[in-house]
Amino acid sequence: MQGTRNKSIRRYWLCSLRLTILILFSTVAFAEASKLAPEKQTRLEAAVARFMAANNIPGVSVAVVENNAYEWSAGFGMADLENFVPATSQTLYRLASISKPITATAALLLWQQHKLDLDAPVQKYCPAFPQKDATITTRQVLGHLGGIRHYKADSQDDLEVGNTRHFDDTIQSGLKFFADDPLVAKPGTSFHYSTQGFTLVGCALEGASGEKYVDYVQKNILQPAGMLHTRTDDRFALIPYRTRFYQKDKSGEIKNADFLDSSYKVAGGGWLSSADDMARFAVALLTDRLLLRSARDLMWTSLKTADGKETGYALGWGTGKDLGVPDVEHGGGQQGTSTFILMVPERKAGVIVLMNIESADSSGLATELVKVLLGIQTTNAK
């Protein structure tokens, strides 16, 4: 038994050593041409390397926006451990819940075009969603104030969390998971985070635009922003640059992640994207290329409950001031991925972090990187 245990320990440390070597290799070989100050880039790279070594992360891609411009990105470690494929800034990761800001941007564009009334009953645009005991608006659902439930359980055994069925009609099929369930709270009274609710937003988007959700987002958000490689996470499709997805077992050993078909929740957690593309998304928002400033400001203003308390969540975006200046952000996590987008509009800056392993502290790394970017006193991310 002792010999077997020692062999396992040796395998673990050899794996960690290989990952450290790969981190250092890919830092040099797969970084985009940088417009950052060399010292700042070196500190960003060092922060990522420390984080990966401390947390045994297989692959990370990051991108940096500074002065409202996409200035630097890089891949670190491996996109595919079995086939020895390095991560790059073009590697496609599951966005998980940072799909929500994409959907919210599409909804605000329809509001800007006077096609979507955020305060009308959501059934005006999504008649497939049944009437409830109280009126629910698209604004409330975008801000997780609509009383729509989240998953039934936080477990792979939940047929939603661990869904294995594939749906071509992503919105209407997704609605069937929760549409007939009772509300968890009266709309407007309390914050209840809900990925399912964003399927309802996707349905409202279809009704307001007269187009399929995916088609509208591709034509009106992704293409104008230059996000040419972002697409839905279709497990049947052959998708160049898509990463493999990983998790850790109880001993900390890296394994392939549990299976997921996210086709039923594309609007809230079913897109694939790269650090490159998400940086372009950030720049397009910061420079008002996707939305008028009035629409963008509305999207980034925290909502309040009926009793006047701020929720710290706007329309598809989290809001905060932990950096000493207002920021907008969103994180994501699901099978085989941990993601974060963090922007500081007043400083014209932002950071994207995408990892191919679940339950990693993408928020912590993104915060560390943005502090380096803004010159804020920082401690090492762990």
C-alpha cells in the first residue's frame, strides 16, 4: 500500500512539473504581439504562472484591454493534455454564465431599437411562457428578480445540471425544463440567480426581433464586435480550437470533466468563445460600438428590489466597487470551465480569464490581473 501511495504521489508531482514547464513554454510561444509596457506584461505573465502552479490548472487564456483597446492576450498551459495541444489566445472555452452578458447586450439593443419594452409582461414577447400569479417583466428576469428558479440541485445527478440530451430548438426546448414550475418569489421582491431565466430572456428576444435567438445574436452582437470564432457549444460539431474540459477528483488529480450538453441553455450558459473574441466584445462595449451610451449605462446600473435595496446586479452583469472604482463583471462555471470578465469603464480597461477546468478561482485571477493593469497595490492570487 505504501509503495502504491508513493507512486501516486510521484505521478502527481511529475504531472505538476510538466504543467509548470508547459506554462513557461506557452507564455512565450503563444502570446499575441503586445502593446503593453514590457514590465506590465511581465507582471501579468508572472501572476498567471503563479496561479496555475499553485492550483494545478491545465490551461488558461487571458486577454487585456487598456485605453479602450485590445492590447494583449496569451495562452498558458494545455488545451488538450492527452494530445499535447497548447492553449492559445484563440482556444475556445465554454463561457458558461458569461454567456449572460452577451444575451443582455442583445436585449438592450432591442430596447434601444424600440422593439423590446423591458417593463412589459414577458409573455408579450414569449407567449409560450405561461401566465403566473404576478406579472414578470424582461427587466426583472435580466436582473434575476423575476422569481424564476435556478437548477433544482447543484449536482451532476440533476437532469438539468448534467443534461445529456441535445436540442436543436434551444429556446423552446429549454423553456420546457422550468416553464410550468411555480415561482420561487414574487417578482421584484428578492434576488434569485437563475440561468433558466435567461432562456426566458432568449425567448423574449426571439419574439421582439422576429428571429431565432442564435441568429440575432450572431448578426447583431458577434459580427459587429468582430467575434468571428464565438459560437454555440455543439457537442456534435467539429469545432476548431475547442479545448478539452477537465475537473479534479478528491485527491486533486486532473480528470476529464463530467458530460454536458448545454444546448437547452445557450442564452444563459451555452456559448463558446476565446480570450481574443471576448476582448473584442469588451472593446465594442467600452467604445459604444454595440450600444448607445444610454443603453449601456442602463445595462450596467444595479437594480433594486421593491423595498429599495440594491442587488449588486444590473441587467446581465454584476456590479461592484471593490477596486475603489466602479466595475462591471460576470463569472461562469460549469463542467470543464471557469471564466471571468471584469471591466473598469472609467479606466477604459478590462481583463478576460478563461480556464478549461471547473471550480477554479477565475474571479481571483481576473482581479489580480486588473490590479496589475491599473497599478493598484496587489497581493499574489492563489
